[in-house]
Amino acid sequence: MSPWQKQIEVLQALRDHDRVAVRSGHGTGKSFIASCAVLWFLFSFYASKVVTTAPTWNQVRNILWKEIRTLYDNALFPLGGVMLSERLFLGDNAFAVGLSTDTADRFQGYHSEHLLVILDEAPGVRPEIWEAAETLLTGRIGKILAIGNPTSAAGRFYECFDEGSGWARIRISCFDSPNLDHEGLYPKLVGRRWIEDRKTDWGENSVLWRTRVLGEFPDEEGSFLVPRGWLLDTQQPAQELKNTNENETAMPPQKERAKIIRMGVDVARHGEDATVFLIRDDTRILHDEEQNGWDTMQTCGRVVQLMNEYGISPTDIAIDDTGLGAGVTDRLKEQGYQVSAIVAASRADDPAHYINKRAEMFWRLREVLNPNCERRLVIDQAHETLRKELTSITYEIASTGAIRISEKTKLRAMISGSPNHADALALTYANKQALTKTRNDPPLMII
């Protein structure tokens, strides 16, 4: 497939300038552009070297170099040389290589009269690697192509787009994609349906929309996790709410439905923080209770009471295992209850997309609050504290492209306390099986 207009613009800029920075939305063919640049430079300048790097080895080997290998194999005529998984050799002084490292020393020894450095997913490349790349450009022709999603309004990639930076600057929006006028013309490129889905999922005022769709840098450090509009249409009239509550009282919880019921417990002891016990099924909150000043034994006892009252399996109970929470989970397991002990700062199931477990479980919660979710979780005005906490939580995108949830210290001033109810609810989505899918496509794609 031939390059499209914006890809040609990037390649022409690289031909005419020594330093080119490209900020791009999702699915616009960034890897294809970089791959074309690698082969063009290597085969256009005698005895040239190309060094490519990215924040992770997976990005180097399985994304960029996979594209390079595909282009090489599908060339109109044999290009020659020896193609390996992340290396292409034409000779001792003519080759392209893929590197992923935090050590700038590994970039030494790649000087050449003709040298191209490609910084893929550039916002996540460490400052010392940027500096090492600059030191390589001592030959007659030396060029750098920095390309990536503009996920952070700080750092070396962001600075490339300052006026007077000396960089040729290009932005590629998803709305630039030729597939918007001719759907399917470029099968690998973003299309109108994906854009419309993200508009619904993320909202046009979100950081994700701005960075992943428009190819713009975030205009603030964070964006609200749950748009307020998502909760406005969940409010019930007072009489309807009253009737609902009366029905709940008249029917024992354990006989109400055959749905899976989950409980999250955010543990505290003294001060302004409260221990919160929150129980939900797939679509609504069944129980939301807070207690101040309880010790770990009292908390354990209440967990057992609620577990029996609502007929909850111990494996469907998730408890904050940080600090005092560890004492609660230890005691419950000692009694034979195999509850899930969750450490919010621990590694996510999907670390490429989430900074830690806390970010992952809150993003899963966000998905089921989305009005388009097939089995939407409804939080009505009877849970006003929870609603206030949820609409105060912000998220941001790290330089690696992973989601990070705002720290509790940032939230205390906004909600006059800690988001204990929101934390307890998010804990119920800490395990993979607790997630209800919104649709067939993945919840978040970062490419």
C-alpha cells in the first residue's frame, strides 16, 4: 500500500530537515512511516546507519521492526542484505538496528557519515537517550525522527514543538485519515466508526480524546475519570426511589436474584478516613456502609456478617491489603475465608495500558458506568457521596502511554476527605472476571 498524504508529508520533511517531530492520533500509520524512513535512508546513502529505539523492547521488536520486516519482504525487488528480527545488515558500516535501553552508553559506537535516529513512541523515551541520540549526529548527514502520541505536556518530545526549537513539526489527527472519505481504503488505518466510538466512550473534553484522536498535547495534567453527564441520567424520581428501597427491605438480599454479588472493603481506622463496605451486583449498588474508628477485628466481623447476609462467595470479596487492611485479610484467611487481598500500587494485569492495579480497576469501573455499557452499573442519588467522589477523580496519561489515576492526596481538597466509597467500589473490579464488557472491541487501545 502506498503512503497517504500525511505520511508523504512526514517523509518529505525528513528529506528536507535534520530534525522532524510528529505528534499523532491513534491508528494513523506511525510505524509504517518510521519503517519507510528506515529503508529509505539505509538504501539511499552509501555506508549509512540507522538506529531505532522505543521505551520498551516490545515496541521495538514487535511493532516497529515487525513493520520494517514486512516492508522489506514485500519490496518490489530484492533489497539485499541480511534481515534479522531487529537488525538489517548491508555491511560492517551499513546497517539498521533496533535498541531498547535505559543506558545511554549503548548508543556509543554508532557514529557514521550518514546517520538516522528514530525515536518511536518518543514521549516515553528517557531524557538521557535523547541526549545520546543527539551526540551521534557528528557526520555529514545526521537526522532524527521523533514520533508518537502526544501524551504529556512536558518533556523533550513536547519541547520539540516549541517555536524556535529548530524541529520540523507535524501533527496527524485521526480526522486526517483517508478512511473517513473512503472507508476501508487503508485497512490498518483508523476509520470513522472508531472515532465515533471513542467520542462516546471518552468524550470530546477528555485527555484521551485530545491526545489519541486529535493528536494534540493535553491542555491540563488530568481529566475527570467519570464525566458528570454519565451519572445525571441515573437519577430516579423520589417516589420511584422510595418504592425501590421499600422493595429491597421487603425481600431478603440473598433471595433477590441469582446474579453474582461482589463486595469491596476499603479499610481505615482513625481520623477522617472511614472503613467502607460496598456491595453490588452487575447493575446496581446493594449496600454502602461506612464506619469510623473500628479495629481490624470489628471489620473482620462485619465482613463475615455481610458475606452471610448477602450470600457472597469469599472469592468475590476484595479488600484493600495496604496498611491496616492486611490485618483484616490475614485474619479472614486464618478463618478459612479466601478473600482477595488487593494492593493498589501493585502491577496491573495489563501493565502496558495501566500504571498499576489502582488505575486498572478504576478504568474497569469507568467502563461499566459508561451509558453504552451492555450491563451498565447504575448509581442513583441515594448514593450521593459515592457519586461526588467518582466525578472528582481524575486521570492522566504517563509518558509510556499508560493510564494513571490521581493520587488520594490530590482528591482530599476537592471532596474534603478521602474517596473511600469510590475506592471500595473500584475494588470490586480488581479481578478480571469482575469486568462486564461494553462491546466487542477492547476498552482502550494504545498504539
